[in-house]
Amino acid sequence: MKYNITELLIDLQNKNRKSIAKSISLIENDQKIARKLIKKIYKNTSSSLIIGITGPAGAGKSSLINIISLELQKLGKNPAILAIDPTSHLSGGAVLGDRIRMNELTNSGVYIRSIASRGATGAISHSIHNIIRILEYADFDPIIIESVGAGQTEIEISNVADIAVVVFNPNTGDNIQTIKAGITEIGDIYVVNKSDLNGSLQLYRSIQDYIGESKIVLLTSTKTKKGIGKLVKTLQNLLDTKNKLKRSNSKSKIKYELRDIVLNNIKEKVDMELKSNRTLSYLEQIELKKINIFEAADKISNLLMK
Ligand SMILES: Nc1nc2c(ncn2[C@@H]2O[C@H](COP(=O)(O)OP(=O)(O)OP(=O)(O)O)[C@@H](O)[C@H]2O)c(=O)[nH]1
Ligand SMILES: [Mg+2]
């Protein structure tokens, strides 16, 4: 892919959509280029608030995000959306459905992009931090991330998001036990969506009982628009207060990303080592039972740590 970094950066600041897309692709596909690009923009990032919206498949996350972003835009904000596609099982139809629905947004100036979730650690893409940086550099704020929640993912999103919204709905047939398991400490706002459907009020009350007074629980419907105003207002309030507080919890987020990068560096080293002649000779010795696998692993580890 041909590009000129200086030009790309100017275009990014002008919110040129093609350049945003190109930068994100570069970042997703090449670690080295990603580093080069991010080094240039690093000082002008970390300025936007990140809203994570998570919850089971089909809860209405995209529908909610659709409305929320248009409302936030009316309030003078400049939102961008990152939808994390689960690479695994989910039907392509659902994702495609998202795209079609969310396409309405692109005409409004809201930037929207689907990114693939990669890596073994869950649904948060490895490159997400850098993609966020690109959007921050292009002056989008807030950045709304949609991800399908499955326990681990929700915890991960709390390492990225400043505000976490967990969406439930009465439609998935999840019983309260499953829902309890999904309610970790992460949520700032819990939303029971599809309030136009049977069972939503009951679910809302159960969640409220379970969570207590400390957290916000809201009942919404994207169909009837009930509760949407309250959700937007709550988000707006949180955005305003978090703006002042953002720096306070940034160390833990930096630590999380740092851990990710260091682990990745180490993994690369391990992969290289496993291709080396040194390891090959260990493999032979293990096979011939001249050395046991733990001893060999310790020896290789010690060599790598030097
Ligand atoms: N009855 C009702 N249906 C809704 C509501 N909100 C969303 N839906 C429907 O629920 C389905 C899933 O909505 P999405 O917004 O795609 O849900 P999602 O959580 O983004 O789904 P995934 O991204 O596939 O996990 C769609 O058919 C929506 O039309 C609601 O408030 N009431
Ligand atoms: Mg969706």
C-alpha cells in the first residue's frame, strides 16, 4: 500500500475518511508501520473518552449506539464508532445487518468502522489501542466501542473504556444466574433494552435488586424510544465528569497496554527461539529421553531471559 506519512497525518487531521481507513488498515496489518505512525501522533492522543458498549449478541447494542451517537452529535460531540466483529462463530448475517443499519450514520459524519477481533485473549483486538489513537488524532470524541460480551471480553473492555455500558435484553432467554455472571464490577451503566417486549420489567427489577443503589440501571427500547433520552443524558453527565477524572485512572490502562506489548515482544522471541537449532537439539534430546521436557523448558527460558 503506497502512502506518505506526512500527507497521511495532514489528511487525518482534516478527518479525511479515506485516510482514516488507510491508517487503520496499516495499523492492523503491519506492526512496524503501526509503531512508526503512532510515534508521530502519540503526543496528540489520549484525549478522547472511550465508551465501551458490551452485552450478549442481539441485545440491541448497535441499535442503541446508532441512536446515541446521533444524539451526542446533536449535543455538539463528535463521535466515532468501532464495532468489534467476533471472528468466530456468529452468523455473518448479524454483522452484515449491523453494517447496513449503521450505514445510516456515515451520512451524518459519525465515523464508523468494523474491526476484526484477533488473538487468543478475547474479543478486544490487539491493535485497538492504536486504532483509538488514530481516531483521537482525527479529533473524534467520544469513541464508542461495541463488543459482544462473554465474560472475559467485558473485563477486557473495562481496560480500554472510560465508561462501560452493559446491555441486556429479555429476548435471549438468559436466566438471572447467567446475567449475574455477566455483571462484573465493570459497568457504569446497565441497560435493559427491548422494554417493549415481555419480561423486560422483571429483568430490570432483578438486575436492580442484584446491583443495588450504587450503579445506574436503565430500561430502554430502540423501537419505542422509551428511556433513550435518559440514557443519553446519563452518558452526557458521565462524559462531562469523566473528562475531569480521565487522568486518574489512566495509569492502570497504560499498564494493561504495556503488558500487552511486552508479552507480544516476548512471544516473538519465544517463536524465534523455537525455530532455532538450539531448540532443535533440545527436541532431539527430549525425544531420546536424555533430558525431560521441564528441564529443557527451564534451560530455554533461562537463555531467553538473559
Ligand atoms: N423489540 C425490540 N427489538 C430491538 C430493540 N433494539 C434492537 N432490537 C432488535 O434486535 C435485533 C438485534 O439488534 P442489534 O442492534 O443488531 O443488536 P446487537 O447487540 O448489536 O447484536 P450483535 O452485534 O449481533 O451482537 C435487531 O433485529 C433489532 O431490530 C428494541 O428496543 N426492541
Ligand atoms: Mg451489533
